[in-house]
Amino acid sequence: MMPGDPHASAERVALFRIAASLMAALWLLLAWPALAEKADSTVQAWDKTAARAETLLQLPPQRRDRITSEQWEELRLQLTMQREQVLEQTSHATLGGRIAAAKLRELGAAPKGQPEPDWMRTRRASLNAELAAGQAPAMAALDFHARSSVLISDIDEILLHQRRRDLFANRNSALLPQTWQAAGAQLSTVLPTAVPSGDAFSAAARILFACAAGIAALWLAFRFRRRTRVMIDQRAQASTSPAKRLGFAFLRDLVDIAAPTLALLFVHLILRSMSDQLPVLAAIGGRVTLAGMTVIFARWLGHSIFEPAFPPGQLATLPPGRTGFAVGLMALLGGTLAANTLRQDVRFLPGSAPALDALLSLAIVGFGAVCIWRLTALLRLGQPGREAAPGAEPGSTERSHRGDLLSSIVLFLRAIAILAVLAGITGYAKLSQYLLISTLMSFATASTALFLFRSLTEASGLLFLAPGQPQSRYMQVLPLVFGFVLLLVTLPLIALMWGVSGERVIDWILALKNGVALGDVRISFGSVMTFGLVFLFGYILTRWIQRIIHFAVLDRLRVDVGARSAILTGIGYLGLTLSALVAITAAGLDLSSLAFIAGALSVGIGFGLQSVVANFVSGIILLIERPIKEGDWIEVAGYSGHVRKVAFRSTHIETADRHEVIIPNNELVAGSVKNLTYGDSEGRIVLPVGVAYGSDLEKVRTLLGDIAVSHEKVLGDPPPRVVIDTLGDNAINLNLLCFVGDVNQRLTVRSDLYFAIVKALGDAGISIPFPQRELWIHEVRDAQGAKDL
């Protein structure tokens, strides 16, 4: 059997299945409008496919096992495609049915308890007959949908059983001597078939020539790449423009991949020129090129992980001198995947048998496991990302979490390496390949996605942000967009690598397209994206309207800060509400069927959110009545400070020590609030002053009045006054009453006045008394005359 044998194994067509599955999914997403046009003429094709599937499923188990997985997968894909046509058929009624339904709505419902005219009854019956005839194709489509769903489920069970049986087959254990004997005999049979008989010398010469030409081409490619990289790095270091540095980094990665790829294509052309003399070698030339490109990509990925051309995209930092060895290990892991690809051709050479294939598989798995073990040993010495850069906190929480993630990856890779080797030694060759190859491909895919995510995120910051400029809200959304897109691409690929059938991946993609039914509402990926985009557009439009009203209208009308905040906040909430309603309508979501559920939930939600609703209503009252506004100095709930923001749920107050206090609006409406700047900014301050008994009170009054009048921030109208408050135990308590133009500065004025009062009273010889106590000691004598204090 030659390499072109049509009966290829599942492993041989794995890459083809992945590509075919993705192409089929893309075709399904794009081709449905055209398919819906032909839905009426495909009912017979649906029945034929379903009847064929039923016939195969009803075969006896012995005959059913002869059907290959590829045949079952082809039948399942055909059923999936036709079932998708069915969904389109049921969602689009025929023109006649729609017209009949519209006429019935115009005719109205039949009267209850009253006789209906004969002409109306006849008309209603005729329209119902037309409606039934128009809905007949949709009903047939619904029948096929139910039928195909059952058939697809049964086919999935058969495919799962076949794959498990093939995966856990135990054959040709390396622990058995007869396996090695059979492999040796098979190897002696395979080698002569690779070279035509009677032309061994010429074939050997051509092989040597091909090898020499390939080695020379690769040497030239690597030499060119090395010199080009040095030149690009010099230009990048001399450049100060972020865009140019990104361009040089992209150019360096392009050279790293393009130069050896061109050398591989040259080798492929040489192999094709030898198709007459060495048909086997020429036949696997395409595989050799694919294997070489796998190694090239693995080496590039190693550079991207440990030492990328764009440093912010680095995923792991290794100790000095270990980066080159790690990149070499990544290239060797790529060689493991390449060797497994070439092994598929060896299996179909004449004379090849399972024993030789099992030992080749064990050798490849063992080599890959050793490379994984050495690579994980280096990863344990490294650090995630670029956390070793100067200024990084050595014990930061983020670094600890990333270190834990890296340790988990190391443990997982080592466990897979051990299990793969043990499975290969004990004869589970398929399981061994499955564990190692799937892990390597998943690791490469995930690492590539992470590298692209970090590179795109950092590159967008360099390109769209000036140095020292704070990151905008829109720039903060970009990482979410990049991560979401990469996740959508990566997850199906990793699922395919771990053995999930392409048909199942297509089902997932179609589920995203068709959505999930919740009652009469169907939520799909398209409707969610439409809702998100329309709502985002509405949010941006609302923000622009707020800015226009703020600068073009309110500024010119000289509206005060409080009213301006109330107007802009109301416009913001109104715009978001309208955006949500328009987005729901644009997404095609009919929420009328959920009204009953929403009404039932609102009762329970009302009890749980009654405080939130109370604060929301209080916020509306505050914005309408405006007893407080931004900039006011208020005292409430034991706090005193400036009002910085009046929102619908709470009010933000900044205290004198710059602390932000958030007060629920309900306390501002239901409680007592002292607004020191409600009418204007003027306010009175009271300074208690105590003087000793016997002091000249008129002199004290004059001194205090002069001190208050001399301060620049104390108002002269009304003039300051000095009044007696109380006659205390130790002093005569006076109060200096004065007004300031800005009550927000009362603490500063109060302090200045006290400094001046203490100095003036001291210079005048008037004392400020402090509390005094007299202690009386009585002598008490007992009966014997002894003293007792």
C-alpha cells in the first residue's frame, strides 16, 4: 500500500478534518440565505438522507462495525446541514401562509356567544385552509428536525464508541520480546521497497545530492536570517518611534519564518524532480515540507515566549544563558510533531505492520517526553512575563498568582509526559500519541494566543497613547475585545486537538448562530452581538449629547453647577434607557412572553431591593428640589464636608481631611441635613473666649472687636459682636460673633482669630483662666485620741 492509499487512518487525516470542519462551519454560516430559497424542493432529499441513516443504524452490530468513522462522519455532517435548512424553513413561512395569517388578523377573532354571519364564517374557514396549506412545508420541516435529531444522537454514540475502542486498544507492547522481533522483520522488508531494484547506486547518489542541496539551502537561509536580524535589531534600537519599533519587530518575525520556509520549498522542488527514480521519497515530499514548517513555527514560538522581537509580549523570563537552550527545546518539540506526521507515511509503506509503527511511536513519544521534562525544568527556574524588570515588587500578589499558574502548567506537562511514556511502553500506542501530541498542539495554540493577546494589547497602547497619557475607557475595552476574539478561535481548535469531532464543533457554532430558546424568545450569538453594538453606539451617542449640551448650551446659559449636574445626569439615564430599548428591538428580542415571569420576579426583587429603590427615588427628589447641590458644605449623619456628586443612589461628600464619604440619598431626604451654603456662601462663626473674674470686660470687648475687624476675611456688615455667654465656675465666658464671606474658609479664619486673641490678651495682661480646685483636709480623732486623716 503506497502513501497515496485512500484508506488513510484517523490520524493521517486529522489536520484535514480540522480544516474541513472549520470550512464547513464557515460555509454553513454564509450559505443559509441561498439554501432557504431552495427549501421547498429539498423535502425529498431530507427523507432520502434520513432513510439511509435509519437503514445503517438498524444493521446488526457485526455489519454496522464495518462502517468506517469517516463514513459515519460524512452522514452526520449531511444530516446536520439539512437540519439547519429545516430551522430556516420553520422560521420563514411561505408567502401564501403569511398573507393568510395577515388576512385572519384583519378579520378579527370569532365573536363569543353571538352568531357569526355566514359570509364571515365561510371566509374564516377559507383563510384557515390557506393558512394550513401555507404552513404544510414548515410542519414537514419540523417532523424532519425531530427525526434528524434522534439520528444524529445515535450516530454520535456510535462514533464515540468507535473512537474509544480505537484509543484504548492494547497491541504490541514494548515489554514483549516478540514485538521487537516482528519490528525487525518488518523493517528489513520496508527498506528495500523505498528504492527501485537495480538502481541502488543512482538512487543513493540522488539522495546524497538532495540532502546536500537541502542542507546548503537551509544553511544559506539561516545565515541570511541571522544577518538580517542583526541589522533589524540595530535599526530598532536606534528608532524612537513606537510605530517603527513595532514595524521592525514584525519584520524580524517575518524574516524568522520566511527565510527557512523558502529553503524548505526549494527542498520540496528537488524531491518532486526525483519522482521517477524515488517515488516513495517524492510522494512524501509534501509531508516533509509540512514537517519542516512545523519545526520552523515551533522555533519561532520559542523565541516569542522567551525572547520575542517585541519585548512587551514576552510570556516567561528565564535566567541568563538559558533562553537559547529553551528555544532549542521548543524546536525539538516541533520536531516531535513533525516526526509523528512523517510516521503516518511509514505506516503505509509496503511491508509495514503495527509492530514497527508501535515502536516508532514509542520512540517519538519518549523523545518528546524528555524534551517536555527539560523544558519544564527551565520553566520552574523562570518567572511569568516580564516581572523580573526593575521596579517590580518581588512579593506582589499578581506575581504570586502567575507563579502559581506557571507551576500548575509545569505539573500538568510533566504528568502528561509520564502517562504518555507509560501508555506507549504497555502497548497503548494510540493513547500515548493522543496524550502527548494533543498536549503539545494545545500548548502551542494556547501560547500563540497568549503571545498575540499581550502583543496586541501592548502594541495598541504604544500606537494610540502618548507617553505619560492616562489610558482612556475605550483603550481599556480593547484587551477584552482581543481576548474574546482569540478565545473564540482558540477554544474550537483545542477541542479538535483533543479528539472532539468536527461535527460537534459545527454543532457548537450553529448553536451560537441559532441561539437558545427561552420560551418564545430565542437568544443567539448574533442577537447578543447586535444588542451589544447598538447599545454601545447609543452609549457613545449619549455621551456626545451630554458634552454638546454641557459646553454649547449650559455654559452659555451660565447654569450653576448643581443644576448642570442634575440635567446631565438625567440625560445620561434617559439616553441609556432609550439605547437599551432600541438595542432590544434591533436584536429582534420579543420580551412580551417574559412579562409574566418578570412580574412574578418583581415581587421578590422588590422586597430585596426596596432600599435601593428608596435611594433611587430620593435621588430623583434631590435632583428636582435641589436642597443640596455640588459644592455645598453640609453636615449630615455625623459627617461634614463638600458635596462632590449627587447621583441617583447616593451622594458623595469630601470631608476636610480629603476622605470620600458616600451617603445614601434616603438619609438626605428622610433625615436632617445642615446646609451651610444653601442660600449663599456667607456664614457666622462663634469663638468662645474665657477671661478671669476681675478683668476689665469693656477692654476685653474692645480688644476682641478690633481683632475681628482687622481680619481681611471677616465681614464688616453685619459687624462683629462680643456677648457674654455664661458666668462659669472659673471664668467669665464670652462669645465673639462674626461673619465671613466664604463659609468654606471658616476654619482658617477661626484659627487666625484665636492666634490674635491669645497674643492680644497676653500683651494686655488679661489672663485666660483654667479650672481650679480647692482641697480641704479635715482631722478626725477616735476615742483614744489618735489622729486619722
